[in-house]
Amino acid sequence: MQRVCFLLQVKPDRLAEYTRRHAAVWPDMLAALSRHGWQNYSLFLKDDGLLVGYVECENFAAAVAGMQTEEVNTRWQAEMADFFVQLDNGAADTSLLTLTEVFHLS
């Protein structure tokens, strides 16, 4: 199982709305994430907009690629794009800055 931590930056003036949207993620989006192996998926948000994500999956590249085949993901990414500061590829899920794990205590 791969453990992946990633960073994004939410625009400070959009924090409340970003949080509100994630309190009600679309059921079909949740189902798509599960279908493509996203497990123990969490997002943490700092008050300056730093977003830290954590997910476990068998193969992160495959999990991201699988989501690219989902129409619901295309809609979700389009709706969420304006929440973020500088997305390299125009969508958050393909602009993730992944971090290197240097320690883990199980």
C-alpha cells in the first residue's frame, strides 16, 4: 500500500467555501474515488490556505489516472479549479505537489 502526502494552496478568500464544499462531496465523486482505490483519504487545511492531503492506495499514479476517466471528476475539478492558487495543469488533481516520506512509525 502506498501512502501519499501532497500539497496545494487554496486562495485565502475562498477557505470558507472550500470547507463547505468538502462537507458535502457529491456521492458519485466519493464512489469514483473508492472505485479507483483511494483509501484513508484526508484533507487538512491551514488558515493561510495551505492544503495538505493524505491518501493510501495500491498505486497512486494509477489511482490518479483512473479518476481522469470519470466524468464526475471532470465536473468536480472544473468547479474546484478557481479555489486554488496556480494550478500547473488547470486542475487540482493533476497539479499535486507530492512529498517524499522520510519516516513512518507503524
